[in-house]
Amino acid sequence: MADNAIDKLIEETRNAYAEVNRISAEISALDIQRQIARDGFAMAKKRCDMLDLTMTKHIHENMPVVQAKMIAHEEIEQIQAADRSASASRSHSASIQSASSAQSASLSSAQLALASTAGSAQAASAAANSQLANIAKCYAGRNNWSLNLSI
């Protein structure tokens, strides 16, 4: 009777982590689409800014259009270079956290599968605890909170 309950618990845990992995993959796909949209928006915004600045220099400073366009392009490139260097450092640290999270989740799922096929309920429980601890570490780093997982 207890073995049946443990098997059901292991199966439920496996299904729950499969759902977590599926949803995580879905979120990653949406993040990629969001980044593509952001890049498109940034390019369109850059073009609008450049044209507005060109028009301003041409009308208010009486510059020829070609000269105004060259100066506007240089000024916008300088602004964007500063923005890129600031966002690159933020992006780098975010990608490190994301890679660490994915690695710990897949490793723990493998531990859980191995333990359940071996028929060792104690090992399966330890693997599940390890996976929960890895997830808690990941979220603690992101959200500055901690979770005590002692089962």
C-alpha cells in the first residue's frame, strides 16, 4: 500500500516538473518573440529620432538636408552606444542567472527519474528535495527571498 502511494507521489512529482519545464520553454519562446519586437521597435524609434533631428537641424539651423542628416546620425549613434554599453552589462548578468536555473532544473529531473526507475523511494525523495532546493536558490537570487525546504 505504501509503495503504491510512493509511486503515485513520484508520478505526480514527475508530471508537475514536466509541466514546469513545458511552461518554462513556453516562457522562453515568448521572451524571444518579445525581444524581436523590442528590437524592431528600437530600430523604428531610431529612424524616427534621426528624421526628427534631421528636420530640426534643417529648419532651425538652416543646414542643408544632407549635412543635417549626417550630424543627426552621428549624434544618435553616440547616444545609442552609451545605451548599449549600459544594457549589455544588465543583459549579461540576466543570461547567467537564466542558464544556471535551466541547468539545475534539468539535472534534478534526471536525478528524480534515475531514482524512481531504481525503485528507491528514499533516493527519489532526496532527488525531489534537491530539485526544490535548486529552484529555491534560483528564485532567492532573483527575488531576494529565501525558502526553507526541509522535508
